[in-house]
Amino acid sequence: MPLLTVNHSDALAALAAEGFDGFDGIEVGLWFSPGQIAASRKLLPDKPFYFHAGNVMTPMKRNARFPERLKDHLLYTESPWISFHIELLPLVVFRSSHHLGLRLPPPKTGKAVQQFIATLKQIREFLGAPIVLENLHSIPGERYNYAASPEGITAILEQTDSGLLLDLAHARVAASYQGVAVRSYIERLPLDRLVQVHVSGTRTKHGVLYDAHESTGEEEYRLLEWVLDTSRPQVVTLEYFREKEPLREQLVRLKEMLDTY
């Protein structure tokens, strides 16, 4: 049976303070300091913590001490692995698209992939920890599709010997950008390497689907059930951090679902 984990948030802390125990572990990122992690682990000593570092390329370029930050967080979380985004498009390209509607030129596919692989191997050697990689959704436009190509994702995981973190919201968005059915898209991913699943609610804005990290909807629940019927992840993580009661409701439903597997 997969473990149910959830992003750390004020809403989760409020539920835990009330004695709610309907989850198996907690996922934290670099926004959570080592001191905050240590304090939370004292309050929740029976819950394992998982470390999701997010992007790796941009922080490596900006901060020479980024690998040391990662090592500190691994130490404090005692996470069994560290997860990263498959970051092939520079952050400025993402932000310009989502916030300004600008479509900046992407880097050449081969160069972007090789730089990512080289950086990841450097990080792996420094940390000495298993790595799990998360699919991103790219941005609209055929020339950006390589950043969320199932074949490209498969090649990267194989060349870096990494596990797969399947983000269902990202898969839905990427499939919509590429004009394919989401289940067909996911079937082309290396599900034999699946370690973890991220679940969150998508929304539509100006006719475009995006990962809103809102409450999980019926379509997301059905997609998760299908994934669980066809594969066996170790962990399912709810990426929701807004309001206490919707968080409780989602955790209860997800726990009931996972208990059947």
C-alpha cells in the first residue's frame, strides 16, 4: 500500500494540532529551513519527512553553496531520497510565459538535456543519495514540447539512473499542450521507475489548463485511481497547502483510496 504524504503548511499544522492523524508523512522543500524541519519533526516524531528540492539548474547557477544547502536539508529530513524537477527550460522562460505571456526562445534541446544530466550527476556524487525526478508541464508552443516529452524524460531517467516522480497535474497540462490524451501521455512515461506521485488540482484560465495547486477534483481522483491500478508507487503526495477543512477532506478521501491497494 502506498504511503500518503502531504506538503507541510500552516493548514496541516493546524490539523495536526487538533489531533488529526490521517496521513503517513510530510514533504518539505527549501522554503522550509533546517530549524523549522527540526522543530516539526519533534512535534511529529512518528512521521517520516521527504525532501522535494524543486529546481536544480537555476539555483546551481546562482549559488555556489546550493549543494551544501541540499545536504543540510537531507540531514535534517532524513529523507530516503531527494527529488528534483526535470528543468530543461530556464526559469526566465517559464516566468515570462506565465506572467507576461512572452514566448522567449528555448535553449537547444540536446544542449539543455546534456547540461541537466551533467548537473544532476554532479549533485548525485556530492550528496550520495538516491534521486527521483519530476515531470514538468512545459509551456504552450510546439518548440517547448521537448521539456515535457515522455521519450526525453525516459532517456534522462535512464542516463541518470533516477526514479520517476509522476506529477499528475503536470502530466495533464503537458498532454493538453501536446494535444494528446493524458492517459496516453502517461503510458509513454517509464512507469517501471515510478517511486512517487504528486496530486493537486488543475484549473483553466483564459482557456488554458494550468497547475493551480487547488483542491483535487474528480478528474484528478479518477486519474490517480487509474495510475494505482497500473503501477505501484511507494508514496502518493497531496500538494495542497491552502485551507484546513479542504485539506482534511482531501486527505481522508486519499487515505481511503490508498487503503484499497
